[in-house]
Amino acid sequence: MISPGWIWAVVLTILVPFQGTVPALQLDINDEQSIKNAARTTAYNMMSYYHGNESGQTPGKLPDTWWEGGAMFMTLIQYWYWTGDTSYNEVTTQGMLWQKGQNDYFPANDSNYLGNDDQVFWGLAAMTAAELNYPEDDGQPSWLSLAQGVFNTQVPRWDTSSCQGGLRWQIWPYQAGYTTKNAISNGGLFQLAARLGRYTNNETYSNWAEKIWDWSATTPLLQTNAWYIADTTTTEAQCKDHGDIQWTYNYGTYISGAAYMYNLTNGADKWKKGLDGLLGSAFQKFFPQQYGSNVMSEISCEPNMMCDRNQDCFKGFLASWLTFTTTIAPYTAGEIIPKIQQSALAAAKQCSGGDSGTQCGRRWYQPQWDGETSLETDMSALSVFSSNMITHQQHGSSQGPLTSDTGGTSKSDPNAGTAPKNSPDKLPDITTGDRAGASVLTVAFVSGWVASIAWLVYGG
């Protein structure tokens, strides 16, 4: 594997052109304590929305959403790693273990409506905990085994009945969107498989990562000629059609997975080409030239302030995955680090709202608070603030993301979770009734989705 060691003297000499005075949340990216203070304030603001640890509430659950709990805990694990602040470790561990289901993050209380993308975010949170040696509880499953449990339940859903492969967005035929195959579900499993492959050095995982990447490249979900990621495609069109709205986290999943595969294969040309291509596209799309080419924007919904709560999370994922990419593909640091730094400085100016005067808005490129406050906007800001600790940490053999050979202590259980009842390439038969029901729901769903996306992009 490629060593994560790199010439930090070069990175630390990257000069940030505007450090200016921030009216509310102060941030000096050249000052380690300033970064920690900004991150701590933002973490506190984010957690003020969370009540799952209170009497009568459900640990790990946020109102009207399940997947965001996993995303929030992943962000808190990264926050702990970068800053050393253990303030939220107890609530994080409680929530992560409460929602573990049968060690597969598929809890019975929520399983009837979950999608593959929902489940995989909890798997990625557990994988993050394993790679960063986040503390484990005695008598509980290891973080690595919980990530393996997600992999073991998702791989049997690989669907060769249409498009010659791929994960569907939704798991059950009665769900609207069942006939959709999307980038975040497939990209999420690709990233998880690549990370499991690197951590365990087990070819089962890395082979699946390559299989998912190669299949994605046969569809519009991963267009390797232009390094363009479509959000969706459908089984009705045998995955030849495409929904083209652009989201940061779609690119982030494939970028991160490619970086892990690059590291695992000692810089194989295939993965370097993929990593470089997707980074170039992501930089061009999500760091718009009009904002100096270094400040991240969720371009599909920020201009008209129409992002929903899910979409307000996405920038934080890209920020953290880009940052960890620099540790496993060190040559990318020169391009990535300035974008993380400038995005954090811009976000700090936006974190000047709400009752506290430090809650974070949506548009990082706008120097005054935009009026938005939410757990999700705070989550994205927390990710980019914490990520700036990368230039202040002491780097050596114990630097994350770790593997079982480089100091990772989380133990493997290849049979974790619900054991597959079918081989990975065979799924249970789908009845005519299932297909008919799925078609009716999907027509209604897609009609509404198209209308809402048109309003999102062109409305207002």
C-alpha cells in the first residue's frame, strides 16, 4: 500500500489569501485552537437539535429521518478524531449501537421503508469508526463487523434481472423508486467495499468494489468519457436513461472509493485515472469560478435556496471524503487542501445566524448569513471545520484511515449481519404483482419527482 506520509512542509506553506474578520464565528485556519473552537461551537449547535438520548426518545433517531442519524454520527466520529474532543462519544456510541439491528443496520422498526442508500450511510459510519480506532464497547459487535454486516446484506440485493447488475434505490417492490438505480446507492456500496478491502486485505471486498465500479461505468451513473455522474437511471430503460441533477455526495462516494482502491493497488493506473477524472469534474462543478474556484457550493439547489434537509448535508460528506483522500492518495493534497481551507473560511462567515449568532447557513459563498438554520447546515459546516485539522496533526504510522496491518484494532467478522440466503448474483423471484405494484408507484413517483426537480432548478 502507498504510505500516507507526505511533505507537510509544502502543505503548511499554502497561504490563504483572505483571513478577514468574521463577525460571529471566528476561524483562523493557521491556528489549531481556533479550528477546534469553531468546530466545538458548531458541534454544540448541531447537537442542540438531537434528543435521541433523552428519556422516552429513540437513540440514534432524528425526527422524520433515519439515515441522517448515521450521517450525523459519522460526522461526530470524524470530529472526535480530528479534534480529540470526547464530548459526544457517549451519545454517538449509544446511537450507533441502538440502531444496529441484527448487526447489519437494518432495524426492524424502520426496515419496511428503508432504501439501500439509507442503510449504507450507517455502514460508512461504522467503517469510519473502525478506520479511526474509535473506542468500542466490551460485549458489543466491533465497528468493523457492523460495516461488514451492511455489506453482507446489500450484496445479495445486486440485481441482475435488469441492467445486468446494480443496486436498486429502494429495497422493497412496493416502494416508490424501486425501479430506480441511483448513484448514491451504488457509489455508497462501492466506497464501503473498497474500504473493507483495504482494511482487511480480503479480495472478496475489493473484487466487489471493482465489480460495482465497472458496472456503474456501463450506465450513465458513471460516465468515464467525461467523468460525469448522473443521479439516477431506471430499470424500465435498462439503465440507458439518466436523471442529471448534480449532487456533491454522488461524486464524493465514487471519489473516495477510487482513492481507497488507488491506495490498495499501489497506485494502479485504472484508479489514478478514475480519481483524477472525478476530482477534476468535482472541482469544476462544485467549486464555481464565480466564487473563486475554492468555495464549495451545492449548485443544484443553493442559488434559489431550495435545498431540502437531505441536500443540506451533502457538502459536508464531500468535504470529509476529500480530506481523507489526501491521506491515502497524498499527491492530491496540493489541490484539495486549499479548497477545504477556503470553504471553511467562507462557511465561518456564514455561521452568524440564529439565536446564538453562530448557527450556520447554507450558502458558504455568501459572506452574510442567508437566514437558514438547521442540524444539516451545521453538520456540513462541522465537517469542513474539523477537516482543517489535517494540516495540524502529527502524521505517522498511526495516522488514519488505519487498516488491520497498520494499527487498526477493530476485529473482523466476515459473516456479520444477516447471512445471505442466495449467492450474490441471484435474487428472490419477483412476482407479477410485485412488478405491477412497483410500476404504478414508480409512475406516480417519477412524475412528482420530475415536477419537483424542475421547480427546484428553475423555479423561484
